[in-house]
Amino acid sequence: MLKIGDTVHGHKVEDDEWYAATVIGVHEDEDSGKTLYDIKYSGFLEDEAYEYNKPVAEIGIAEEYEEEE
């Protein structure tokens, strides 16, 4: 499980790209019981930097991406 402060890559669905981000919140969905994450993207304008309630499928561990590059 990821924790607040972890460095990750988040999938921005609207442009189908992955970007560096930091986990800023971790919580459980009340209906499904699945863990959801709030993230802040690096290098984005403040009003575009945050995404909330992202499932784990839309988050990757930063080290996984560094190895592929």
C-alpha cells in the first residue's frame, strides 16, 4: 500500500499520459472498500495539479518507470 509522501506516477485519463506525482491522501471507498489515492502532480499549475479518489490502477510506483526509461 502506498502512503502519504510516496513518489509515484499518476495516469491523467484526459490525455492518456503518466506524470510524476506525490501521494497526498489515502482513504478507503465506503462502497467498494478499495483503497483510493489523492495525488499532486509535479510541474503542473496549481489548479491542474491535484486529482482525487484515484484507484491503484491509475498509479504507478516511480521506480517502475525509472527502470523502463
